[in-house]
Amino acid sequence: MFLKKTAIALAAILAAAGAARAETVPVLVPITGFLSLEGTSQRNGAVMAIDKLGAAEGLETEVTDTGTTPEGAVTALRRALAGEPSAAISSMLGTQMLAMIPIADRAGVPLLTVSGTAKITELGSANVFRFFPGDSVVKVAQARYAVEKLGAKRPALLYQTTAYGQSGAAHLKKILSGLGAPLVFEEAVDISVKDMLPVLTRMQAADPDILLLHLHSGSTALVIRQARESGNMLPVVAGSAMHQPTTAALLEASQLKGVCAESASSPISEAAGPVADFTAEYRERFGIEPDAFALAQYDGAAMLVAAKAAGAKSAAEVRDWLAANSFDGLAMTYKSDGTGNMAHDAVVVCYDGKSRVPAIASRYENVDGSN
Amino acid sequence: MTSLALAQILLNGLALGAAYALIALGFVIVINAVGAVNFAQGELVMAGGFAAIAIAPLVGDAAGLPGLLLLPLVMLLMGGLGVGFAHLAYFPLRKRPRVAVFVSTIAIGLVLQHLANAVFGAAPRVGPPLIAGDGPVVGGLTLSLQQLGVLGSAALLVSATGLFLGRTQTGRRMRAVAQDPEMAAAIGIRPARMITLSFALAVALAGAAGLLLSNQFFVSPNDGGLFMLKAYIAVTIGGWGRLDGAVLGALLIGLFETLVAAFTSYLVAEALLYGVLLAMLAFRPSGLLPERARTRV
């Protein structure tokens, strides 16, 4: 009798412990390699959201560095899947996402990312949820701002040779043609290129009236700095890398005059409200300025917490909840367009040449008309 | 393209090549000293850039020459790191197959990369300028003080290294150990000391290159691979084991990349550079300035 009671009590204790056991959300992001800056933002945003909001749902994070190779991402995902997670925060690097998606599909585990590469939501996967506006949103904002607000007619484009760069360039070319301002010059630039003067010199020969950039952080700063130092004062509308405080920190405030950038949001530009509170908390916790990637991944992880709070337990339930519901995040309202694109708004921020904090110059809401 | 634009591009290429020359020089010094490749040379360049950023507050904007004043400090600091590097990456493995040494240098390079990431963060950082202020305009060409500083500093350091190795007793001892360590030991030279000195000099030169490049081209924890690759190509083109070959190879790479990119594209420049490298390996494997035959790992 005593043994029976003890066994029942033990079983009850174990069941309670199991119920209270934390679920680990894998955070598989590039913390080293050429995308480590953006990957660190992604990690910080996810970890901050899960720590702050997910603890009540029994969630905790385990961060794994994917590096920048597809193999690194695949290995990290396979290892994470052994823990049978109900979702994973996954790399913002498009080439890594393309490698991870088939594995996530086989396991039926949703991936929450901020990758901008258009193709990841064009593969028909039900497990991809992108919380950063894709190229079909932000490139529209970039092109429209250049043409409609700045009056550009002869744009030049420099883009990265990576999948991210090629995806954005393809969208920009198409959108600009549609707006009646086809490119007069374009070139792909490898991430390792340090001296930008050769391409800037050739670009000048094409007589552009605006320079569009779709480059990672370091390359963006190198182009703008070397352009300004060589006397090239063309207006610049850059990709989202230029809204990052760490990119602006590489340049003199005066070199930023005439420089704008597309982005999903600009946390440091908000003086008050929930985004400003997020910025203050982020600064205090990580000692750095937040960018749009951090805020978008924060919102993505917060939506995962909301799914859990709504009763989604398994990976399939989480996936179905994310696909069917909308979520009011800090940066915008997120809702799937049916292919996993959750973000549909964009902003263009501009620097005034006096400070490194940009102001929001234009907002583009529901750009793809699917929200 | 105007002649002024071409002159500006040439100046850029020369400055880049001059910085590559310091990296390649350090690379060859280690090859000569221990007969193995130091695959951490690129990460040591990156470490030099971050070292400059870390100690920059010591000099502030002193006399408008912050970078130039920092240069000896960075080299001293990196020289000390070189001594530690030798005792970590080389001496414990010197009796093992030489492949163990280059694997250990790869490992230390990765440790340096992750350390920089942890200490300084993933974002690119801008180093102190060698000379503050705007450059002079000569015949319509704006001369960048930074570029002039890079060229002058690199020329000085290359010449000083050449003089040190060729004209001083210590330099001659280092060369003697490089040529035949057993014979050098037999005549009273202490090979371990000379090898340590070689590592210190090589790492100090890498650190100097890191400082020279950090302002104009920024520095980030992931830059090492690029610099390593350039040094390797420079040495292959210039001639394995030859100091002057390394310098020549590096200058040629800087000019080649910049000029070809100015007339075609970066992709063509990159493809042609590797094409030239393959041609060199096929038809002139000993490089433009060949050394006498010797086993390399």
C-alpha cells in the first residue's frame, strides 16, 4: 500500500515537472562570418522576446551559430530537431534558409526568420514565416522613394554578389522599369572588395542621377565613404544595411548627407512609445543600438509566444496558428499572405548630414496589398 | 576615363598593394624561419586593426597624427603577441609533421576571430587615421593623406625590415637559422631565439598592416581570410621564400585588381587574378623571383 502511494505520488511529481519543463526554442543564426552583425541583431531580438515574454509559457532559447555556409545551417538545424522543438528561429541568410527549408518541411517544424531573400517564400513551403518585409516590399519602397520623392530618372545600382544581393537587384530592376526609370548602370560587388573607386569611376561615366545600393553593412559604408571622398555627391538610397546604427557609425555625419535607406523600421528614430521603450531596454541589455532586424525578430518571437499562449503546443499547431492569425507587433501588424510573408510595411529613413540618427522620411504600408 | 581618375585609381591600388606587401612580408618571414605556412596571418592583420582601435584613446588626436603615433605601439604589442604565438603554434609541435604546425595556425586564427567577435562585436569598426585632415590637391588630383600615409609607412617598414635582415648581426643570424638551423646551432646561434624573433617580426608587420588598413577599409572579425588569401597569392606570384618577391607580388596584386576592375568589373578582375595564379603555378611555379629549391609545407 505504501509502495503504491509512493509510486502514485512520484508519478504525479514527475508529471508536474514535465508540464513545467521549459521548451527550448532553437535560435539558429549567423553570429560569425560576414553576416555576423545582422545575425547578432537577430539573436538579440529573439532572445530578448523569449526571455521577456516567453518565460510565462515555459520557453527558453538555445543559440547556435550557423556561420555563413549552408552546411553550417543544416547541421545546426538537424541537431536542434533532435530536441523536437515546435518552432525554430532560423538564419537571415538566404542561402542558409534555402538549405534549411527542405529539412524543416520533412520534420514539419516552422522556421521564423527575418531573411529578405524573396525565394524562401516562393518555394511552396508551409513552414517558412518571414517577419522582415521581403524584397517585394522593401525594394518597392526603395525604388518608389528614389523615383517619386527624389525624382530619379537615371538610377545606378550596386549590389552584392550573394543570393541576398541578386534577389534584391532582380526586384529593383523590374520595379524601376515599371516606374519608367530603368537602370543606366549596375554591378555586382563581392563582399571582400575593399576598394570601391574603380566601380564608382565607371559608374560616373554612365551619368546616373541617383545611386541605389543593395549591399551588406561594410560594403555599403565603403561605397558611401569612398564616393564622398572622391567628390561624388550623388543622392543615395541604400538597402536596409544603411539604417543600421553600426553602419552609420563607420561614416562621418557629413558623409551621410543625401543618404537614405529602406527598412522595415528604424527603432532609434522613434522618440517615444513602445518602440522607444524597446530601444531603451535593448540598449541596457546588450550595450548597443537596436536595428530593424532585431525589432523584427523580436516581433517574430513574440508572435511565437502568442501562439503558445493561445494553446498551440505541437509544431503543426504552431504552424497553423502562425499561418492563420495576425499579430500586432512593435514595428507593424504581421499576417501571412499565404506564403509565409508576414511583414508588408516598409519605411525610408534619411540622414540630414548633421547626425547619425536618421529620421523617417516616408512610410509605405501594406505595399504588396496582402494584409 | 580621365587621366585624373586613372591616377587616383593607381594611387589607390598602390596603397592597397603596399599594405598587402607588409602582410606578405610577414608571411614569408615565417615560411623562411620554420618552413611552414602561417595560416593565421590574416587574422593577425585583423587583430592589429582592433589593437589599434583599442589603444587609440591613449594618443587621442595627438598632433593630427594619431595613427602614425600608434604604429610603433601596435607593432610592439603585436610583436609580443608573436612571441606567444610562436610558443603556442610552433614550438610545441616543431618535432611533429609540419602539417601539424599549419593546422595549429589555422586553429589559432579561428580563436583570434572569435575572440575579436566576443570583445569588439561583429560590426565593422573604423580605425584611427594615420594623418588627420584633408589631403593636398596636386594638378586637380586630390591626394588622400591616409593613402600617402599608408604608402610612406609601408615603404619605411619594408625598407627597415630589409635592412634589419640584411645588415644587422641579428638579422644575419635569423637568416642563418632559416637556411640551416643545425649548422647555425653548431656555430653558436640559438635557433629557438631566432625563430621566436621571426614570429615576433612577422606578427608585428601583420599588426602594422592591420592599422594601416583599418581606417580606410574598416576592420571586422571576419577580414582575416581575405588578407590571408592575398598574402598567399602575392607570395606565389612573387616567389616562395623571397622577401622582395613577396613585396613585388603584393604590389602587383593591388595594382592588377584595381586597374582591371576599373576597366572591366570586379568579377572579371577576380577571375583574371586567379587565372594568372593558375598560369603561374603551371608555367612558373617558383614565382617571378624564384628562390633556391627547398621543401615547403
